[in-house]
Amino acid sequence: MAEPQPDKKNTTPSLSRSLRVKIRLSGFGLTLERIWQAFWPAMTTIVLLISLILWDAHLYMDHPIGLIIYSALACLSLTLIGTGFRNFQRSTMDDAVARLDANVAGKPVTALMDRPLIGSQDAEAQELWALHQQRMEAKAAAVDVPVPNARLARKDPWGLRLIALVFLGSALLFARMNSDESLLDTLQDLASGTTETSVSYEAWAEPPAYTGFPSIYLNDLEKGAALELPEGTQFILRSYGTSALNIESEVADMAEGQEVLEGEASFSLQRSGELRLKKGFRTVGIWDVTMIPDLAPTVSLTEDITRTVQGSLQMAYAAGDDYGITGGHVTIALELDKVDRRHGLILSPEITDPVILEVPLPFNADVKDFEETLIEDLAEHPWAGLPVTITLTVVDAAGNSASIKPVSVPMPGKRFFDTLAAALAEQRRDILWNRDNVERADLILKSLTHLPERGFQNVRAYLMVRSVIRRLGYDMNRPIDDVLQGDIAKTIWRAALLIEDGDLSNAAERLKRAQERLSEAMKNGATDEEIAELMDELREATDEYIRELAENAQNQDRQQAQNENAREVSPDMLQEMMDRIQELMEQGRMDEAQALLQQLQQMMENMQVTQGDPQGGGERQDGNEGLQDTLREQQELADENFQQMQDDFNRNQRGQKPNGQQNDQQGSQQGQGGQDPTQQKRGENSNDGEAGGLSERQEALRELMQQQLDQLGEDGSEAGQAAREALEEAERKMGEARDNLEEGNGAEALNNQADAVEALRQGMRQLGEAENQQAREGQARDGQQGGESKGPEGEDPLGRSSADGGTAGNNDRLLKDGSDFLKSKELLDEIRRRSGERTRPQLELDYLDRLLDRF
């Protein structure tokens, strides 16, 4: 009998939805059990590896050992993973159903999935099968899904898997709580061999000292810390580890090979960016740097470039920098294309290098923002008065510089108002411009000295020029050398200054010269600045002359005699006149200013005559008058010596001789004794007995001076001793001048005669001081004895009342109490105190300074 075929409708068991879910859960749990059973060795090894990494176990081991252990665990894990894949079996439906039926009798789930093989046509059999199915379904509904259980106790009797899990849990909870590194960083450290002992470094950031920023120790900062540092900051990195570190810099361009830090490295901050220090894959340090740029300095002129009366460059400027100016210079370059190439300037200049001047900086002051004035004497430079460009440049500590736009001006130099002095200065300039101008300058100098009595008022200046001519005649080498060029230029310059400024050895001469210079300036159209400076010079000379007049007052009789002849002049009157002169010049009324200046000159001349011609008597006064006569005669003798030298020189220049016999005599004398025509002429003068001869007259004057010394008497005061020494020096110089004249050396005699004149003047001044001292001492003795004044009150040359000897004056109120004197002293002290407070307004400070200048 054939086996009955199952009903196709019943081939797929009809299971409830809940039962199907249980079957799926049973299969999933069975899969987990098989995975755990297959991979627990690999998973244990991996957990152990991760736990060791989290605990930074490699930091407590040498680099190779830690790496070997970690590598071995990793390889073992890979091997066990492969074994697990080979042993792993996927779960099936039958495995899942069998797992559900394992804990229930009768295997109800399996029974529900069965189907009858026979009796499908038998109603009773069908009814019995249905009852069986209902019973199995009820049991299957009560089946619970079993919990996965790998049952590894037999395979892992030591519980290694559990130990590894506990190790991992503790590492997750505690090992990395205080670490600022990620697990990736740790793995990078492991790969590069970086450990606590293998990485040791220090890093500093040192800003430039001029910025005032402090140094920063970068190790104390957190990773990624933001820094603001000035440009030029020096980074210093130093490694102490066993292996090199790598520098990754965005803040500076690293030199080749500098990226590897072995020992020490340094570089400067150039731009903003990040600075990293790495060991292999690990970033040891990182800093975010923002650069503060060092700005370029600024500079500008606060006033136009000017010159002083003496020819000095005057340049006022303002400069500033964020950290301060450290230096600067002024460059003066000749604008050759703008030079008027005529006369001595036709040739090419020998000096073409620019003139470099250092600019002044405030002393002990803030140099971040300041104003300063450069004053430099350029009067002697050969470019003086020629067109030049002037450029001012300042520099900060970082080397940044700033310059003004070049200014085209004539190079400041001394302006000569005397035509002869100006001519000499021009020849000096030509010689320095190009030494090939020497021949031309020699001819011009000879023409200037042809008639000295018409142009030269100063003997020394004339002799200086003649010495230049002689040196050029002696030295026939052309071109002249540098030494001769410099000596000639120096001598001509001194002569020009002597002619322009005069011999300012005494107050009267300085006053006269200041008046002449101001008068010449008004005639030649000087600038306002020059006139202002010349007025200041005149004020100073006038004040000094007035002080000298007051100091040289001899006694009350002389002062009384002065008051009879002299006009009363007060300092206020002189000040008003000079203020008026300056005001007229500023208004352009030069004629009126010139007339008022002449009145001032006449007034001062009257004061000089009065002071120099006292009417008092006495032996000491007679002695002074005798010295004055000696001084006048010595000056006349020096003038005659000078005139005779000029006559001899002019005669030799023209080649004229008195007669043939004289020519023969001169030639014979020159051949035998080496005398020049000047010497022979002097000999002829002496033989002819003209005025007794210069040498004889000089000897007579010396003997007169000796007699005056013998009659002078003894004076134990300091001034008296100084006077005697000066007069003895004058007598000695007279003797040397006599010897020079006898030898025919007129030039040296002239120098000694000039020294004798100066010594006489000095001795007379010292005598005046000694007399004043005696007069004051006598008045003091008279005051102590209660005596009355020996004469009527006098007045000093300025019309001020004074007492005996020219002291405090016969003012009863001042003698009875000194309250007014004390008040004036207190007032002067207060003015000085206030002028020292520089925080006061500038207008007030100027006023106080003027008060101090006057008093």
C-alpha cells in the first residue's frame, strides 16, 4: 500500500505569533552563546591589551619591552579571532526549537511543527490529531525562552575573562580621568616610543628687550594656549631627551635641518600662527601665537631748516615709534646740477661723499614721541652756501627706519658781512673744492694783500694771508698734498674770522664789533633770524660792557668827574633803545633803525671816553696814565713795523730798487749773509738814523716799562701780584721784539709786540681791580670808625648813585636797614625758583628767563 502523501495545505505548521517570536529569541540567544564560546579567548586578549593601554603601562616599561608586549597581545588576538571564526557555527530553526523544547517535557514546539503521515482520511484520526495539537499548543504557550549561557566554566577555570573585564572596567573608570590625551595620542606615543622619560624639553619666548614685554616659560602654559607676542620675539627650544623632537612652525621660516630639535634651537617670530613640538606622531607642545607687528617710526620737520648767525645748521624735528627711537642721521648731499659752476667752481669737486650727521636724542627721556633740534656747525665745510639736499632718517631698535622727503636748501654756513672776509672765505672754498684752484687762489690772495692799508685793519689777519702766499710759493709741487691743503684752508679761515669778528679780547671791542656786524647786516639785507641773533649778540655785548664799566670804577673822585661830563644812561634806557631798533628792523624801516643804532653807538662811545679819561689825581692814577701812554706808544710802534713790512714787500713785488748800487749791495748781502730786501731796508733805515730805528725805539720803550715797574711799588693783594706779573711779561715781550727787529725778523717782532700790548692791557685791568679792592677796604674801615664820606656822592657811568669806591652807594635808607635789599634778594630767589618749575606755561617761563637774564 502506498504511503499517503501529506496534504499540501498542512505542510507548513500553523504557529502562533508569540511562539514564532520565542523561536527567534531562542535562536538569537543560541548565536550569542556560540559567539562567546568561539571568541572569548580573543576578546579576553583584546580587553587585556586595551586595559594596559588605558593604564599607560608602557610608561613604566622601557620602550622596546612595552612595544613587544603590546605587539604580542595584538598578534595573539588576531590568531584567536581566526580560530573563533573557524569554530563558530550558525544556529538553525531546528536548533532554536530544540533549545525551547529542552526544558519542557514532550517537546511541544516540535510537536506543533509535526504533521500526520497517515489517517488523513480518517475522521477519528483527524480528531485525535487535533486534540493532540491543542494539548501541545497549550504546553508551548507556557515555554520560556532560556537565558543565553555560554557555559565557559569548564573552558576558563581561572576566570581570565572576568579578570580582563574587571581590568577594563577599572581602566575606564579611573585610568584616564586625569589625562589630557586621547586614546589616539596614547597609541601614537606607543608607535613612536614616546614616554615620560624619553620626552623632556624646555621652551621660552623672549621678546626683544626694547619692547618691555616679559619672557614667558612656555612649559607652564596649557597646550594650545594663545599668546600675543611682539615681532622679533626669540623662541628658544631645548631638548633633554634621548631622542630628537620635531618642530612644526607656522610663525617663522625654519632653516634646513632646523626642524629637528637636537639639543637647542632658536628662531624669531615673523608672523602669526601655530608652533608645535612633536615626538613622532605625538604632539608634545602646541601654542597659538598672535604677532604684534613692530610699526615703522615716524619723523617730520616741525620748522623749516634754518641757520644761525655763526653758520650752524638748525633743524627742529619730531619723531615717534611704538617702542622708541634708537638713533638716526642726517644726510647732506651736494646738488651739483644746481651749483653755479663759475670761477673756482668750474672744476669738478673733490669732495662728493655725502655729509652724515648723527641726530640728537633726548637724554634720560621717553623716546617714543619727542621733539628735538639738531644744531651742527657746518660753517667750515666747502659746500657752505651751495645747494644741497638734506634728508633726516630715524631708526628704531628693530631696524625699521623712516625718512623725511629730501629738502633742497643752500647748505648752512657762516655769512660774512665784511667783503674782505667774504673774499678770503671764497678762496678757501675754491681750494677745498678742487686743489687745482690753488694757482688762481694764489693770484687773488696776492691782489687782496697788494695794498693792505686799504683793506686790512687787522695785522694778524694780514700776516696769516701772507704766510699762505709764502707757503704756496715755497711748495712748487702741484697738486698740493692733503696736509698743505688743510693747513692753508685753516689759516685762511682764521684770517677771515679775525677780519669778520675782530679781536674780541675785551668788552669794548666786542661791543664795537657787534654794532658793526648789525650795521652791515642791515645794509646787506640779512634775514630776520640773522638780525634777531645779531641783536642778541649786541645785547650780550652791551650788558658785558656795562658790567665791566661798573667793575672798573676807580674811586669816588673819578666817578664824580665822570658825572660832570657824562650823560646819565640807565640799563632800561639802553634796553628800550635796542628793543626799538629790533622793532624797526622787523617792520622793514632799516633807515630809521640805522639812525637809532648810530645814536646808540655815539652814546656808548661817550661812555667809553668818559671811562677812559678820568680826572682823579694821585700817584696810582698817574701811574695808570703812564701805562696808558706806554700802551699807546707800543701800539704805534707795532703799526709802524707792520707798515714797513708792507712797504718792503710791495717794493719787492714790483721789482723796484732805489739805485743800481743798492741792487749790488742787496745782491752781495744776500749772497753773503742771506738777508732779504726787507732786512737790508731795515739796516738802511737804521744807518740813516730815521727816527732812531725801530729796534732802538723798542728798546727805549722797554726801558720806560722797566722804570714804571720800579715805580709801581709793592702790593700784596692777589690782583696786585697778577698786575705786576702781567707788566713784567709785557717788558719781556718788548725785549724779544727788540731782538727780532735787530735780526731783521719783522714778522716775529710783530707777534711779540702784539703779546706785549695784550700783557699791558691785562696788567692795567689787574691794577684797576687792586685799586677797587683797596677803596672798598678803606670805605669799610671808615664805616666801622663812624667816619663820614670823604667826598660827595658820585654816580657810575650809568647814572646810578654810589658811595666811596663805587660800592653800595650813599643811600641812608639802605644803610639804616637792609629790608629793601633782603626783599630784592627774596624776589630774585623766588624768580629763580619759579623758573626751575618746568611745568609752568612756556610764556611764563620765557618771561622769568628774561628777568634772570637782565638781573
